[in-house]
Amino acid sequence: MVLEVALIDVLPGAESAFTQAYGQAKELIATLPGAGAMRMTQGVETPTRFVLLVEWDSVEDHQAFRDSERFGQWRALIGPHFAGPPHVEHFADV
């Protein structure tokens, strides 16, 4: 299992629109083979900063999503609210 951690900064004032878009978009990942638990958190001190956490069976499963049509749909829903490209890394348990 790998944990995808995506740091997402959204445009000031777009926090509510982003969370609504995420509410629609999350099913595009949640129903994929290889995807496990998924969680989005919002910054307390910096409310324009969000952290997406997705458990994947493997980095390859995450890459398969990124190469799929669903990724385009995902980005079309949430991407317009981004202040810049998300910073994404994968982590493994130790």
C-alpha cells in the first residue's frame, strides 16, 4: 500500500466551490480498482490549503488513474479552483 499525499492550494474565496466540486469528483477515484480510503482535509490556519490523502494498492494503480479518462473528469471538476499545480508525493509505511 502507498499513500498519495497531495497538497492543494486553491484560489482565495474558492474554498466552498472547491469542496463542492470535490464532493462530486471523489467518486471518480473511490470506485477505482486499487484505490482505498480517501480523505480531504482543509487547513485551519490557511483555509485555502487542502491535503488530499488516498491509499492506493500501488503507485502503478495511481498512475493508471492519472492515465485514464477519469483523471480528466477529476481535473475538470476541481482544477479550476487551483491556485497552482498540486504538490503530490507517495509514502510507504515503515
